[in-house]
Amino acid sequence: MAEYIMLFRFTKAGVEKIKESPARIKAAKKLFEAHGAKIKTFYAVLGEYDTVCIVEAPDDETIARLSLLVSAQGNVHPQTLRAFSEEEFAALVSKIS
């Protein structure tokens, strides 16, 4: 499975309902699993973003769909990055002419 880094910023609605965040995280984990993906790690962070998740998904289409589903709930604005492992990166670089 491919790995992704998902960065989230709370919306105004998300901040107003911040105490519901732990339950929303649990619900997101179930949602991802229902779509064949997995939230491997969750972090609350300081700085430009509020939370970060490391996610596994079978393909880009699945993670894009999940990003839209989470965003549509109105509590966060996600940004998703495809992450390549050291081994995947080495394989990519080895194919450069």
C-alpha cells in the first residue's frame, strides 16, 4: 500500500467543536478502514497545521476520496502528500538516465 502524509487545519466549526475531536479521530479511523485504508499514526502538532496523520491507502484515488469525505464534514481542511519510503525513492532514482 502507498503511504501518505495528511496535514489538517481546523475550520472555525472544528475549533468551536474542539472537544469532539477525539471522537472525530476514532470515526475517521473507521471511515478509512471501511475504504481499505488505515490511519497508522495521528499527531496533534504546533505550527502551520493542527494535526498530522500518516496513512496507508491502496491508491491515490482512495486517498483523494477520503480527503474529500473528511473535508465535506466541515471540521478540517486537509492537505495530502504522497510519501515515498527510502526504498521507493532509491528505486525511482535508479531509473533516472
